[in-house]
Amino acid sequence: MREQDIQFPANGGQGTGYLVRPDGDEPAPGVVLIQEWWGLNDHIRDIARRLASEGFVTLAPDLYHGHIALEPNDAQKQAMELDRPHAVKEIVGALTYLKAQSFVMPKKIGVTGYCMGGGLALATAAASADVGAVVAYYGGGAPQADAFATNTAPILNIVGDKDRVTPTIQKLNDDFKQYAFPHEIIIYPGADHAFFNDTRTEVHDKEAADDAWQHELAWFRRYLTNA
């Protein structure tokens, strides 16, 4: 695969991010990957490479612009200080960048994210018609359902039943029933917040994470490759 740090137009300026392309010269579906509250760290870069190895051109925008949090207090501070509407505009800039590349096809782009990034993935679907499908892991700070009145992107929410955000995400998924777009929620018994993060041994649930990964790939293959 081919990987590089790039710049892309966003918010009247320049966004930065980590771009990974699959091997081969054939155009491939694009996915924007949104960080946890830690920042664009090695874990998120690893997920980007994993997505690329499965055939997706993946761009992870750096919403903290170079800062990586190493301690929970710093991560919380960075997340609280993040201007979320501004961040959504940066993510839309990343979508627009992928859409313009000749090596990305089709032109509807997938969005996925974790924790803070899951909430921002959902917010991006509510804000942009360029979103082709969403996979949101335990999406903290997600918009209310009425924000999705014009959304057409299929949305998959993934949570653990021990996660405190699960009731909110369950209600959001229930409220989606008033709209026509496909939606689904998967709740893993015994799994806690951030169960997908294999660098956090205190919460990582390998069985749930492996199963969630297969659902994510299937969701994107179903809704992006035929977009």
C-alpha cells in the first residue's frame, strides 16, 4: 500500500491528514477515518492501513493539527476545546478531497470514527450529501435525529452494552425509523467504551472488535461499491 501525510483544502485554509491507498492502480472506494479524542495517533494510522489493506482509499484528517494526547486529562481537554462545527467542515474538506481524486471511485465517500470520531462521523452525515455510508463506533456527542432529515447515507452504529453512551445511541437509532435511509445498531454484550482499541488492554474486547470489523467492512462494501 501507499501512505503519506497530505494537505487538503478545508475551511478556507489547509487541513492535514494521513492518506493510505491500496496496492494496484484500479480506483477504489474512499473512506474518511475520524480519530478518537487522543488525536491522529499510531492506533488510528494502523486502522487506516487496515482499511487500505481491505481495498479502501483511507484518509484520516488530523483534527488536532499535530497534537497527540497521551493522558486522559489532556485528551479530555483537547476534545472539549475542539470546535465541532469547524471540525465537521474539515471532515467535509477531506471528503471533497477524496471525491476529487481519480483513484477514488465511486464518488460517495464512507465515514467512520470512534468515540468523539463516531459522533463526528454522524454529524458529517447530517451535514454533507457526499457521504455514502457511515460506521460510527460509540459515537459520543452525536446530533439529534432531526438533524438527519435530509441524510441519505446508510448508518451503522456499533456500541457495547456496558458503554454509558449506548442508551443515547439506541434512542438515536430508534428515532431514525422516521426516515427512509437504512440504519442498524449492533450492541455487543459485555463490551465497554473503546472496546475496539487494541492498545487499551483494560477495555479491549478482541472478539467483539473482530466481529465489528467484519460488519464495518461488509457495510462499506455493500453501500459504497454500488454507490
